[in-house]
Amino acid sequence: MTIQTKPIEAYSLPTPNGQKVHVMLEELGVPWTYHRIDIGKGDQFKPEFLAISPNNKIPAIVDPEGPGGEPISIFESGAILKYLALKFGKFYPADRREQVKVDEWLFWQVGGFGPMLGQNNHFNVYAPEKIPYAMKRYSDETHRLFRVLNTQLEGRDYIAGDYSISDIASIGWAQSWERYGVTRDEFPNALAWIERLNARPAVARGLAWGKDVPAKSLAEDKEAHKVLFNQR
């Protein structure tokens, strides 16, 4: 069993992608320190953050007790989840076939469920010009992905067998189901799964982490939009 003596440094925000790492660290019960990266003010472009996250996105972590006892920095939420799962031997199966299942659904989330729901949110909430085609395109894709999730959860408590990083990856996005027009009648398995995960104390703590800091709504913060959108 791996013992963590120095806190893992998490550079993040309480966004769906940041929440993945918060939940994972809370589930592991290891010491960790939260560094708030205010993306609306451009913290993600500071040299010290780019040194650990060259894609200027949160979350990122620094583990002072990385492989060989040397520090390691990791960006991309899926990579962080897998690194932590392998290091501490939790929430990732030992069986190779079961690993494939977890990887499939982890990559399903990072490649589709998150990005498509993110585009839905952008065109329906943030975009200064309401483009009906884009709004319908991403709303339809959101519902298709919730249907995929709902079908996968038929007769299952968790996405890929036992509770794993595939569940942790998806809950931050799925918990906001109401804003996407998803209904309980339409996707009962997915909604039951969301409630099942929210009942886990570590998930509840992870989802709430960082929300105690008041922040102006990004939907209304036009100055933040200049930082976040339409940059090359």
C-alpha cells in the first residue's frame, strides 16, 4: 500500500473537469492542497502554471512523491485519474480485461461526454450569438450521450463494473443533467447512478470543493469571456 506523506498539489477550480480530481483525491483519502486557478482572470496563462499544464487548462497536479521518489507534474484530467489510480491501487482493476472496460469509458468521457456537453453549454449559455443549428446539434448530441450512459447502466450500479475512475470522470458533467433538458423519465438508470454517486461522502466533498469562494457568474462576466473564448 502506497503511503503519501507530502500533499499532492492540485491546481484546479470546481468545474466538471476539476471536480474529477477533487473527487478522486477525496476518495483516496490522501493529503492534498488546493490551488485555485482563476481562469476568468487568466491565471491559466501564467508561466508557473504553463510549466505544469502547457495546454493552459485545469486541472493539473504536482505529486512531490512521484515515480522514483521524484516530483512529477501531470495535466489532462483523464491522465491524472489513471496516474492516481495506478499509484494507489484503487478504483482501477487489476484484471487486464476489466482494465480495458474502464479505459473505454474513461476515454468515452474525456473524448465525448465532457466536450459535447461543454459545447452544449457554450452555445446555449455563453455564445453572444444564438445559432439555432449549433444549439440543436449539441443538445441532440448531449441526449445521445446520456442515452448511451443510460443503456450502459441497465442492470449495473456503476459504469464499468465496480466503482472506478470511469464513474469519477463522468459524475461532474452528469450531475448538471437538468440544465441540458434531460429528464428522469427519459434516462432513469443514469439518474439513479447520479444519486448513487452523490450519496458517497467523498464524491459529495469533491463536488463541493472550492465552491465556498464567491465568484461572478462566468455567463455574465464579459471580461472573463475575453480571456476564455476566441483566443488563438
